[in-house]
Amino acid sequence: MDLEQYFFPQRVAVVEVAGQIGARLNPRELSRTFSSIAQNPRYPAVVLDIDSPGGGAAASEALYLAAKRLSDKKPVAAAIRGVGASGGYMIACAANPIFALPTSVVGSIGVIWTAPMISEALDRVGVKMRTRAAGEYKDMGSLFRETTPEEDEKLDALIQSVYERFVDIVAEGRPELSREQVADLASGEIHTGAEAHELGLVDQLGDLSDAVEWAANAAGIEKRTTLVRPKRGLLQMLMTQGADSMANALVDAFVDRLEVSRIERALEARLRITR
């Protein structure tokens, strides 16, 4: 009898990918978690438990690449339990297969750039902003003035470049779809899990338990799981309980709500239309 296997049986590692990427969901911490699991023989298979509306483009891609390195070494499934949109869906593309509930929100393959324009508001209260910069485009995207036509072109090119990268990632993760098909689906539209399944954006309709069962079978082990979270030092844990954490939590909740509300409004509008 293998005593180590008897007392410490191999398990499916379940990793939560939840919240706004880059704010609540720290890409550095989660990337280190993926790397640790990849080197740990106790976890021969992994399930990504995804409920995220996305976040920053670079942070999302960093997590996708970390998850992809993990899936190159071990079977990795993704389970979209609530929202797997934008960067959240990008990370799911590192897994194969992808599970989703029929009512999950999936997709939003696209890139958006927003910035408030406050120059008129400042004018009304008599406040002027002075900027000194070296470099023609150093203050491009400033909140305190309108962009020039040349700056608009450069911003559009930047957004398009990130968008093309997103399409490439989805096409790589969904090999049954051609890049042209992915580009057609990359309209920023959201879909229910059932629709995403029909479109080929997810592999199977199911929940976390279904994904765990697949992972256990792929690794040839019993259906046992361990929830693996990023490791934090003592200082981080103490801060988590302090006022700084409270402020961050409020900001994260506000950012999350903005994105989730947009998705919910779009989905509700579609549901009303189809009734």
C-alpha cells in the first residue's frame, strides 16, 4: 500500500477566478498560484471556477498565459458559474473543456476604452489645468482636454491591436472555430451559456461539479477536491482585516457593479425582446 496516497490522496485543485481582474483579483497572486499547482504532484488536474466580468487587458492576458502554462502540463477545465465575460472569458480559453450553466453570461469578446471628460465641469467652477510634457503624445488621453484627430487615430489603433490579440487568444483556445468565425463572434456581445454552447464558445453545459468530474476522470483519480487560494503573508492578512482593505473592497465592489450592471441590463433587454 502506498501510504502517501492513502493519507494524502491526489485531488482536483479548484481555483476561484472571481471578481474584477486587476482590482479584486490580483494577477500576480493568482499567477503564482497557477505556477505552484503546476509543480505540485498532489494536484494532477485543475478546475478554474470562473465568475468574472473581466478587467484590464494586460492583467487578463497575464492570467491567461499563466493558466495556459498550467494547462500545458495538466488537464484543466473551466466552469463559468455566473459571468465569464471579456477578460474572464479570455482566461477560460486556457482551459479545455469549458463548462457553463445555461443561464451563465458568456462572451463580451472585445475591447473598450473609456475616460471621463471633466474640462467643461472645471470651466464652470473656474478651475484651469496646466500641463507641461516632453513628447508630442505624452498627455494623450488627458481628462482635461479634447483629443486631437491624430490622437484619436492612435487610440483607435491601440484598441484595435489589443482586440486582435484577444481574437487570436480565443481562436487558439477554440480550435474547432476558425479565426474568421471567432472574429465574427467578437462583437462585444454577451450570450447565455446555452447560446455560447451553440456558438462553440463553450464545450458543455454543466456546473462546477461536472467540471470536477471531468478533471478527475482525465487524471484517473477519485472525485476529491481542494480549494486552492493564493498564499498571503502575515502583513497582507492583517491588512485584509484593516481599513485599507475596507476601502479597496468598496472600490472593487463599485467597479464590479458598473461592469456587471452593464451586462445585466443588456441581458435583461434581450430577454424582454425575446419574450
